[in-house]
Amino acid sequence: MKRMVDEKHDTIDNDALLRMAFEQMAKKRPDGTSPLSDMVNSSHALQWLICLAAPRVFLRMKRMPPREHLLRMVDLFLAYARRGGPKGVDPDSPPVPYEQREPLALKLRAQLETWSPPGLPAEISEAARAVLHADGQHEPPGGWDEADDPTWRPEEELLWPEGVPAAMRPSDPGARDK
């Protein structure tokens, strides 16, 4: 293993530390998952939940996700919640009902099972908001119903059924700069 401290210069090799941290996070569990895959999957799922919670953002998208894809995103969130996913503790914030993540996500999943795009029923937005709240996510300034100008581009940055978000595809250089 590479030394992480250069005693001659009394410095820390940050690259070696980061490499070691990523290797640790990427270690597979017996079920084939890893803490790193949990983090990536939950991030993708949370981005979709945010879109569902903000109807103006969701309905402004030029492309609608298939119901099956949204169900998969909720399933990724459920796996994260069932593993006890990270629970931030902010002493200045009101308590977060983390124990409600799974039942609220199951309720959202049941609503999505009967949903047909392109509209977005208020019940689905409300259920997504409840899941986000139970995960410690805060409502955007002005509220969910007024959120219509995300700082990220949903069509380019969300995980779609075909895989990697457009902004991350090597065949689409500069997609983020358009």
C-alpha cells in the first residue's frame, strides 16, 4: 500500500486517501451491492422524486418517463431506505421521520402503479413530497408548486431507462454547456 503521509514534507497524499475511500465504498456485499452503488442509485431515485414533487418541473419536461421506470426509481429508493440509508442529523432542523421512508415510498409506488402519463396527479406529487420530507430533504424556496426553474436540466441529468444521463455520456461532449 502506498504511504499516505510524506514524513519528509509532513504532507498527506490526498489522491491516495481518495482512492482508498472509493475502494472501500466500492467493496461488494454478498448481495452484489456496495455502499457506492447505494449512493449512486439513491441519488438517481431522489432526483426523480424531486421532479415528481415539483409538478411544474415535471410537466415542463419534453419527455415523459415510462411508469415502469418511475417504479424502478422508487424501488431503488426503497432498497436505500431498507438498508437504513444515511440519516443526516442537523441540530437546527426539526426531527426527520426517517422511519416513515419505507411506508411512504410504498404508498407512492402504489399510486404510480395506476398512473398513466402525461399528466401528474396531485396525489403523486404529495406522496413524493412526503417521501422527500421523511428523507430529510427540504422544500425549495417558494414551495414545491412554485419550483419551475431547476438549477439542473432534468432531461439531461436524470437517469432514463436507457442508462447514463445525457450530461454524462462521452458521445455527447458539452451537453452540459448547451
